[in-house]
Amino acid sequence: GQNIDQPTEMTATEGAIVQINCTYQTSGFNGLFWYQQHAGEAPTFLSYNVLDGLEEKGRFSSFLSRSKGYSYLLLKELQMKDSASYLCAVLMFSGGYNKLIFGAGTRLAVHP
Amino acid sequence: DTEVTQTPKHLVMGMTNKKSLKCEQHMGHRAMYWYKQKAKKPPELMFVYSYEKLSINESVPSRFSPECPNSSLLNLHLHALQPEDSALYLCASSQDFDRNRNYGYTFGSGTRLTVV
């Protein structure tokens, strides 16, 4: 089976930094994705980690520790438009195929 | 073209109706997916097609019937649905389904389905 945990909700102030954590327990781990989803819209790709370490892309960074089953998404210089759900998703290899399985998502509210 | 296009955007159907959801991509992706997302819940995988063949069916009820007519198109045929099937249905595609080549999934904007 698989289990992906992330906080349900977070709040932060415009201009600040926020870290969203994700822990996972899966078999056949083949990488971890972070997606952003605004209400009623499609998830949009933010980052992908398959090796341990930090991946930086503009205001967004993602970290992975495979031995700890842990990842985080770091958002810097928060803007109001960053208010959205952030989905941690694990690519797992099972039964000969890759499957992308999502965590429940973290709803981030950015306040002025 | 870097998009996945889904039609219709909204659909209301009765429990005795037959309808179809459509998904199209022209990125040359060879894997396509159907996900179902209820409000405030994560997307849940329903079906996976790889090279136009059904690879994964996540024990989805037979009232949902997927079809992949060619490498660019993916349909989801709906028949005799229940009100609890009301959800956002998301289509996604990825470049390849091979274990050793992992690419991001591109999602469509979804079809919001209401069953009455």
C-alpha cells in the first residue's frame, strides 16, 4: 500500500517564506512531484525530485530525502496569487507500471 | 501545443443518460490518464493508457468505460451514473510510461460533472 501525508491547511503573510512538508511510505518509489492547484482548475507542475537534495526553480524549491521518506516545498517571497492547494504526488512502480498517487493536498492562504 | 484539452468543461446528466468526456493532446505523449477529483480531495487515478492500450484500471465501476481511439485522443464514456459520481474529471498525459523515464504529467482543466 501507500501513504502520503501533508498538512491540511497553512497560512502565511505576503512576502514571507513558507515550507510545506510531505512524508510518504510507498513501495517502488520512482520520484516525487509537487503540483499547484487553484480551486476548480487543473493541477500545474511545480517540481520533480528523484534524487536526494534540493531542486531550485525561481521562488520555488523542493527537497527530497529518500531514506526518510520526506520532501518539502519551499515558497519564497510569497504573493497573494500563491494562495492555492499544493499537492505532493509520488510516482510509484507497481505491477509493471508507474502510477502517480497524490497526497490530500495542503491549502495555503496568503494574507496581506 | 503544450496543452491537454478537455471537453465539455461542464456537464449535467441524468442517471439514465449516456454521455462522453473527451480529451486531446498533440504533444506526442504516449501515456494518457483519467483521474477523478471530489471537492477538497486529491485526484484519484482511474485509468491509464500506454501506447493506446489500457494498462491500468483502478477497479473502476463498469459504468465508466474508457476508450483511446488514437495516440492523441482519450474518451471516457458514461452510462447509468449515480449522484455520488459527481466530480471533476481530469485527463492527463505524459511523454512515456517506461519505468526508467519519468516525466511530468500535463493535466487538462477538467470536466465538472454533475449527476442528477
